[in-house]
Amino acid sequence: MNNDLHTNDYIDSVKKIRDIMFGDLEKTLSLAKTSNGAPNFLLALALCCYTEYWGQFLIGKKNRFHGYSRKCFNEFFKRLGPRYYYLIRYNHNKYDYIKCDHNIYSDIRCGLAHSYMIDENAKIVIEGDGDCGIKYDSTTRRYTFIINKYFEDFKIAVNNFIYGLESGNEDLSKFRDVIESKPMLI
């Protein structure tokens, strides 16, 4: 582990952020077991925003450019697992060269954040089958956002990232570049 006191403080701070995010999502998901149900849209939006948040630590602040938010989202989204990587890799957008008929960042993340809906035919569910929290059916051009699966994969990716910071397997310079400009949670 890096012995730099500030780095340790920053890692502790980001662990607190992780705990807040996970705790809030878990509390909200617990509403699914009540008669009112859980707010599927809100959970999907939070997960997408949190994905982008963690991605900034992979990119660094000094590398801001047009498309920075997309890059942050995509970089961390790929860490959720091989099926997520596949969805991003086979996007049709100006940052990738393989053409297909969907764009995860634009359709899902931006749709939820800016249009208050996924920008294609879609449904958001709490539970579902499969090895990926987002499914895309190219025949029907329909997305299915599976909250529990996405959250499960998201937690693993965040914990792996933090472990990588602690073990020296992640780029501490990009992490510090971003975290030093933010207030620390104590």
C-alpha cells in the first residue's frame, strides 16, 4: 500500500463515498419489497451517474475534453464485466469505429439524465435474468435495464478499483488528479 498520508486519506474519503452510494442504493432497492415498490427510473439514473463518477478516476481531470463525460462513463462501464465491455465496444458513435444500432451512453445515460427516459424502446426492471445489467435486443431495438444485476456488477467494479488503488494496481496519478480538487469526507 502506498505510504503517502494524503493518498491514504483520499482513498479513505472515496471509500466513504462508496459506502454512501451503496447504502443509498440498497435502501432504495429495499422499497421493491414494499407495496409502493422501488423507483426503477431513479435507481437506473443513479447507477448511470455513479458509473460516470467512478470513471473520472480512470481518466483524470487534466484530460478533460469534448466528450469527457462519455469517456468517463464508458471507461467505468467496461469494468462492470465482459458483457458491458461488449456493449460499449460495439456502440455506434464517433469515439468507436465499429458500427451498430445502439449507443449505451447516449441512449441510456443521457436519456435518463436529460430526457427523463431511455432514448429508445426500453424497460427498467428490478429483477431479471442474464449476465449483464443492460440487455439490448437488436431485433426489437429494445433495452432492458436490470437494476439488481447492474448494481451487483457495479459494486464489484468499485471494490476492485479501490483495491487496485490500495495495492498499487491502479493509476494513482489520475485518481489524485481528480480527488485533490474535491472536498474530503472525514
